[in-house]
Amino acid sequence: MTGSVVSVALASYNGERFIAEQLASILAQSRRPDEIVISDGGSGDDTVGIAREVLKRDAVGISWEIVADGARLTVGPNFQRAIARTRGSLIALSDQDDVWHPDRLARAIVAFEDVDVLLASSDARLVNEVGSPLPHSLFAALGLADRDVERLLSSDAFTLLIRRNLITGATVMFRRSLLEAAEPFPADWVHDEWLAIIASALGRLSVERERLIDYRQHGANVIGVSAPTFRYRLGRMLESRGGRYEVLARRSFELSARLAKVDAPLAWRELADRKAAFELVRARYRRVRLARLVPVLRQLRAGSYDELSSQGRLDVARDLLQAP
């Protein structure tokens, strides 16, 4: 989008091993950003010093700021603080430990030539701690099939994102105007999934199938991805239920209330209400597995699993087998 001011919002925390490489990749973009804002969540290492040195030396012609007051912030509030300090009409999110491909910003900016697009994302190459490629991409790790990409690109994206988040913040760029509806960010939502679902309710998404960043997986990621192997799925199926469904219900009510406030389409508000009601039912399933059978089958017959659960009918088995 010609003439747009592009900001990068980067959240850092104890990232001294990787932040110089990531900043170098941002500064080497074919379309350089106009502004870089780093919010540090209370690092105990030299993250801030390294970032400042790189920006002083190499960010010629780019406005930059590092917000580091020692406050300990988790990832969501840290990103929110970085976003709040930006000035650009387009804002790209950045992790501290990734590496952007040279045309990451340029490719994302093109998406916003469509005035209805509020948020753009892409696939990513997964790499290990030393930057060597892993055998699957981000989309593959998320189980994101071509048909899912097509739905994300359509006016129907909300019906997919109400079930589970498929947008990874490290690949995201969004319009500043989206913040009018998205702020304040609810505590129960991660910043990137909240931005994505609000964008899908009020406009359209752009999803690039090309891998535009190296998304580093190093065992200390605050938010990472795991390959959807049989062992991983089985582990998720058998893990303790805890308070997961109460949180999912609360999130859905928060979403419904926000959609009403911003006058989103009634269909999406009603869908959020159905999601909340479904998650409340799941939260009330009995501790004894056999006692869950009838209510689970009732929800299956009603179509709730097909429409609203993250894994569809696989969640039927999950709800029957999960530990209390």
C-alpha cells in the first residue's frame, strides 16, 4: 500500500542470544520499516543493550524506541505496550528470536491494497535453535490444509477462527484501524488470536501461503508450535481437563460482548454465544468418564462438535477420555 507508514512492534524478554539477528533481518528488508518499537518485559540479560547497539548503528533513517522500565510483563501485555507506542498505519508484529525473509514486509503490505483486509499473515519455515530447518512448516504444524486457507481468505473466516486460532502473531501485519475495535485486549485472549478473530468479524484476512519468516523453535518459546503427531494428539486427548472449558466459555462471552459493542454482524455474535454455551456444557461434564457419555452424545447430535470444537469429532473422544 503505497505511502503507508509501517511500524514494527517487537516484544522482548531475555532474548540476548537471538535479538541481534532478528533486528538485522528487519533492517535488511527490501521495504524497510519506518519505525521500530521494542517493549522489553523485564529482561535479566543484555537484550536491551544489544538491541540498542544494533539500532543505533544500523537503523539509519528509521525512527526507533525501546521501552524498558524493568516491569515484568507477560507476552500479551508486552506486545500490547509495543503496539500502543507505534504510530504507523500498518503494524507488523515481531518475535525477538525469528529471522524475517527479505520481502516479508513488502509482501504483507501488498495485501492491504484490498481496503477490506484488516490483517495479513503467512506460513513460516520452522527452524531449530541454530536456524536449521525442521521437517515441517508452520501451516503443517497447525494442521492447516489448503481448504482451511481458502476459508480464511473468504468471508467465512470467522466460523473457522471461533473454533481454534490459526493465525500466528510472528507473521502478522494489521491496520491500525483494527485497534479501535480490538482495544482493550481481554486478559483471557492471546494478543494475536484476538486481533485475528476481531479482524475476521469486521473485515477480511489475507493469508500468504509462502513462508516469509524463519520461526525459531528452541524449547524456551513462550508460544510455539508442535507437530500434530499421533503421540501429540494422544497426549492432548488424555491430559487433565482442569479449568480449560471455563476459560473457553469466558473468552466466548467476552468476544460476544465486544462484537455487540462494535456492531459486528449479528450472525457472528450469535455464533459466539453458541460457542460460549457449548463450552459451559463441556465445563460441567462429570468427573467420572462414563457419566459424560450421554451429554457428550447429546452435543454431538446437536452438531455442536462439528460447528464449534477445535478438533471437530476428535474432541468427542477427547471429552470422553480426558482425565478429571
